[in-house]
Amino acid sequence: MSVVILDGSTVRAFVADEAAFARSVDARFAALDANGDGVLSRAELRRALESFRLLDGGGFGSAQPAPLPAEVAALYDAVFEQFDADHSGAVDRAEFRDEMRRIMLAVAEGLGSQPLQVAVDDEGGSFLLEAAEHEAASIAAKLDAERKAEADAAAAAAAADGAK
């Protein structure tokens, strides 16, 4: 478990970097595609959703009972239908990427502009962790570029002074 500090702009910047976001989503898609056929079946997507353990009961000491199996099945079916935009009965890579983009932008909207500390699972991968790492790498690259520009300017000034 890791703790990251992020806000909506962190997530939006990650999603906006199409290459980085596509690599992340494609890696997750490949991990979920258990039979390697290039699409996610209802069962493959359900296993992924079940791994989030969102429906294990009320949680956190809640007196809420676990949902009924029929309610759980209906929820998973509704999520699958959301991902399966063309209603083909399978979720292809493009559908998965599009829906994950939509979900991540909704998360960004929900986070707003105030930085938050968020606990993320760093074993199974987390889009929020990847967004925070993406932001850190962008900041580091910007700082490196600024340092290089300063060093180049100092070298140019020294060369100009030496030529006098």
C-alpha cells in the first residue's frame, strides 16, 4: 500500500498523455484477458471487479448486510454493459480504453483541485498511483530541463567572458 498526494489535475494530465495512458490501460487489459483472445468476456471483467471487493458487505463496521447475489449479478451486468459500448458481448481494447478514460476523468472531476492523500494498492497496479508517478516524472523532467538551460546559459556566459 502506498500513499500518494494528488488532485484532479494530476489525473487529467495522466489521461491527456495519450501514450502513457494507453500503455497503462493496455497493460491492465492484457492482465484481465485471462484467455488471451484479445477481448474481455463478462466473466473476465467480473473477476476484475470482484478483486476490488466493493460488495463484500457494508464494510468498515457497517451494519449493512451483504447485497443479495441477484443484486450483485445485476450490478456486474450493468457495469459490463457500460464497457461493452457496441453490445457485441465482449469488451475490446478500444472499448476498455474509452470507458477507463471516462471513469478516470470522472474521478478527476470528483477529486477537484484540492490535493488529497490517497492510499493506493501498489501490488495490483493502480491508475491513481500511475497518475501520481506520471506527474512526478513530468516535474522531474521539467526541473532537469531548467537545470540544463541554466548550465548552458552559464557555460555560454563563461565562454563569452573568456572571449573578451
